[in-house]
Amino acid sequence: MEKKGRTAGMRPADQRKSGVILSYLSEGIQIVSTLLYTPVMLRILGKSEYGLYQLAGSFTAYLGLLSFGFEGAYIRFYSRAREEKDPEETARLNGMFLTVFLGVSLLCALCGGVMTRNLRGILGGGLTEGEYRTAGVLMVLMTAGMTLTFPNMVFRCNAAAHERFVFQRLLTIAQKLLDPFLTLPLLLLGYGSVGMAAVGLLLKIAVLVSNIWFCRKRLRIRFRFRGFRLSLLKEMGTFTFFIFLNQVIDLVNANVDKLLLGRMLGTGPVAVYGLALQIHNMYVGFSVPVAHVFVPEIHRIAVQGKEESGFSRMFIRVGRIQFLVLGLILTGFFFFGKAFMAFWAGEGYGESYDTALWLLFPMTVPLIQNTGPEILRAQNRHKIRSVVYLMIAAVNVLISIPLIRAFGPSGAAAGTAVSLLAGNILFMNWYYWKKIGLDIPGFWKGILKALPVLILPCIFGMVSRFFFPLENFLAFGGCAGIYGAIYVASVWLWGRRFNACQ
């Protein structure tokens, strides 16, 4: 039998706390790595090849849709099987998921091969012959890496279902540390973006092997490849279809701007947008650790029938913590981001600051509410969200095309911002409140109580922006450091008063 997460090592509560701490450590390593490594990488690759790397990555990312949302279903169905204390059912469930994902890996390889052979039709005529050849190699390496992510989902989700977060976070930290250290020598030797993609593939192989070892040796995961219940597979298919729609929407919103920019304006604007997207991804990364460790608890609350009060308390508590964390990053980037981008990326990337702001501000609300989608999945009420988001994604494409023609990368980000405002903020808050029963008024009252945290830091930020020479690195570093210290002190003073961290 599989070992229970409650008895093997640390308690679930300790795993959650350690998981959050290690996740923020991982994000910190990612930021330091990005700050030190990205400027060197940009100068070695050049704007054109970096844009090409981003473009190839965008196309490969669409292969992730082949999971059809089954990853999002694993914890729900596995939690239900564990609650019923049926080890044979959990083994059959593991076997079913692994079989599905191995089939998906094969399909991914086939689709990636077709895309690679038709790059000219996909990318249009805006690339040189050398860029087409490089793009072909990148697609092969990235497709191979994507095929490995599907079987890895079973082992990663199994560890999460057992609330064993520490190993996963340590694995992520190791991956983020090794990536620049392995890639930089290859860049210096002249392997360029192909070397970056090769390192990415190598690390995905290592992650898969490590997860298999952990689940087999520590969690005693079992697989049964006979006796699959077709009724269960049908139930999973119905559940995951709308998760799949949501994945389509997320990928469209994350990648369509780069694809449109590449076809309409070339690889240079893609590089500008890609740099802004790196800032956006780091921002998103700071909201994920807190919410992610509560996913098994959310599904356990649903299985035990304690939704009415438990979900609202969790939604409000996690949202307040995330608001305080993201508030520092968002306001700090607003005041010091322009100078930071100049120091970090160098000339030719000034528009990345405005583009990043268009992405960050509207994204803040769904990030501080990112336990909401998992609550919907736990209640099997995620269908309407997926349908509405699909409509919003279509609108995003339609409005982004004229905005790109008029404003370039910033226009693309503005189109995404409008879609986020309509779907993720206005509609979803109404739906959470009226249809799901979450205490949305209580949520926003809690956020308003935490707003005084921003007063002193923002005053200092405005003074710094208008009265200090932030183009001087020492002035920039000093002001940014003082700003961070003021923010932490403000959280300590005001946050305790308003119970912002409860």
C-alpha cells in the first residue's frame, strides 16, 4: 500500500508551511538568477534570437493542451478514493492516469513533428533562412521536453495529494539553480538558444526520474493496469473537459500576443514583450506558493461536506496574505521598474516597462483570489468559468490585432488587460458571490483594511521617482532598498492592527 502522507515524515500542516517557505525561497532564487543571468543571455543571443526562442516556446506551449485537463482532475478523484480507504481503487486510478498520459506523450511527439515540418506556414515569412533552421531545432528539443511533462504529472500530483510539498519544492529549487549554471557555459561556447533548449530538456529528464524515485521509494505508489472502470473514465472526461477549456484560454492569453507580434511585426517586438512577460511570470510565481499548498485541503473540505464556512474563511485568509506579498512587488515595480529595466535589459527594451504594467495591474485581482478556481473544481462547478473565459479569450484576440498595429507590444498587453478586467475580475467576483456563496464583500473589506499598508511606502516611492536620480545605480539601489524596508515595517505595524495576516 501507499504510505499515507500524514504518517510518512512531517505532518501535513508542517509540509504546507515548509512548502510555502521553500516556494518563496525558490522564487527568490529565480529572481536573483533572472536578474544576473538574463542580461548576459540577452547580450549573447541578441534581440532577434531571443525573440525566436520566445516564439518557439510559445508554439510548444500549446502542446500542453494535449493533457486535456486530466492533471486538474487527479487530486479531486484521488482524494475521493483515499477518503473511501480503497487501496485497489487508488492503484487503478494511478494506472489509468499513467496510461492516459503515456498516450498523450505519444500524441504530443506526433503533433510536435507535424508543427516542426510546417514552420514556414506557421511562422509566416518574417524570418530568415537561418532563423527557420534554428526554430526547427528548438521545436524538436522543446517538443521532446514537453513529452516528458505528461507522465511526470502523475508522480507530481501524487506527491501533492499526499501533501508532500517539501521534496517537490527542493526539486524546483535545484532545477532553477542548475538551469543558468548549465546554460551559461553553452552560451559562451556559441550554442545560443539551442543550448538553452538542450539544458531545459536535460533538466526535465532529471525531474521525471527524481519524481519516479520519490513516489516509488517514499510514497510506495502502486499502479494497477487492469480493471479500469469506464464509468469513472467517463466521469473524469466530463469533469476535465472544462478544465481543458480553461487551459486553452490560459495558453491563448499567455502566448497569443507573442504569436501575433511575431507574424505582424517580427521577432524584435516579441523580445520586448517576452521580457515583460518574464516580469509577469515572476509576479505570478509569488502568488502560487500559498494557494498551491491548500489544494488538497480544498478537495478534502469538499469531500467531507464542509464547504459553506470553510471555503470562505480560506478564500479570505489566503487572499489577504497574497495581497500583502504582491503589493510590495506591484508598487515597487511601478515606482522603480523603469530604471530597473534600463539597468537589467539595456538599450532597446524601454517599452517592456509599460508592457509589463499592462500585464501586472489587472492580473493582481485573480492572483489574490487564486484559491477560487480550485474551489470551483472541488465542487465540480467550474464549467461556466471555462465557457466565459473562452469568450473573453476570443475577444482578446480580436481587440489585440488593431492595438498591436497602433501601439506594438504595449497594445498587445492592453488587449490582454481588458479581457482580464471583464472576465477574471468583474464576472468571476459576481459568480463567486452569487452562485458559489463565497463571502466576496467580506473579502474586499479585508483588502480595504489592509490598504493602509501601502500609504507610507507609496509616499516614499513618489518622492524617489520625482526627486532622486534613479538612473544612477547607487541611488536606484538605495531607494529601492529603503522602499522595501518601509513596506515591511508598514506591514508589521498596520498588518497586525487589521489582522491582515490572519
